[in-house]
Amino acid sequence: MRRTPSIVAVVLTSALSMTTAFATPPTGEVKFKDMTRAQAVESATVPIKPGNNFASGSYSVAPGGETGWRQLHGTSVLSVNKGKLNLPGGDGCAAKEYGAGQAAVVPAGTYMVHNAGSAPLEFFGWFFDQVAGAPKPLAEGPTEATPANCTGVMAAAASPSGVSLTDPALGKLVPSPFRERNAATLEIKAGQDVYASWLDISPGWSSGWLSHKPAANIVQTGELS
């Protein structure tokens, strides 16, 4: 059967409001897999710009592995499932550390993801404002030079070390028919949850009328209406 997989990134108000409210029951068949759920450490207002690319994927970094210095062109959210994520970069190049259940909300800039622990690091990433035709974020392409404002941090690797990426998805943001003048922002607030699932939707499936928090969807095959 022809199906419509998609990645769904949902910002929730709290750990107590994870349930979606259905006004009418769904019909048909749908399969899903939870990719991540974590609490945002920082806040951000992300402008949704039609025509810009939006990417996501599941990452694993071996102990001692790192991505090298990377230029992130827009806001990124890195939701830690296992291990500890060490993230130097940004203003002053100070390193921050995020544990399982925490999500780093990262403004545009040059950063490096490093696993300084003895256990594998696993995280799910969302990347806004991606350049058309660019390599997959954090996993492909050349690294950047160490930022000039960085002191006392490790030198950049010439290529990612111990980094693997699975379930990559990429989509072009389209104008929202639900917002005045097609303008929209995604509000991410510290202390609230971010959540992602992969959905495999069979032909004829319907969610019924429902209420949910702001979401960004990447349709990989088929058509979602």
C-alpha cells in the first residue's frame, strides 16, 4: 500500500500535557515510532520562513568522538536520548553540557558536538534555515576553522570522528494556510518538552479533528493533507 511517512516535531507545554486532544476519533491505520522527548534548556523564537529547508535526524557519537567545528545557519535543537552532549561554541565559545532528557536550543553560529564521556552519545536534531544542497548537518562535509574567540578548547578535526546519522529527513518549509499573511513562528520555551515521532500513514487514514501544540512536519513520500 502507498503510505505517507513524516517526521513530526512538536513543542509541548509540559511533561503533563503530552496527550493530544481528539475531538473526533481517528480512523484507519497508522504506525509510529517515538524518536525523542526532552526538556528544552533554553528558549527561542524560530521564524518559519517559507522556501527555507528544515532538516532532522538521529545521531550517535562514540566515546571521544566529535563533529568538528560546524556552521549552523539557523536555530538548532539537539535532544539528548543517551549519554552527555558537550557543546562548545557561540558567543565566547564556552562549552555547555547536556544530559539525557535535556534539549539544547542553539542559535545560529559555529559549534562542535563532542562526546567526552565513556558511553555512546545519542541525540535527535532539528535544523532550521538549511542551505539548499548543503551536506547533512553535523555529519557530512568539511569542518570549519576554530573560531577566533575560542581559547582553551580542543582543535577541530578535519572530518567527523565516530559520528553516525540515521533516519535523516529534509523538507522545504511551505507557507502556512493557517496564519495571517502566511507568517508563523515556532516558540520554544525553556522547561517545556520537545517531541519527535516518525509516522507511517496508510491510505485513507484520518486523524479526526484534534488539538495539538505547534508542529513542523517533513513529508518524505506521498501527500499529507
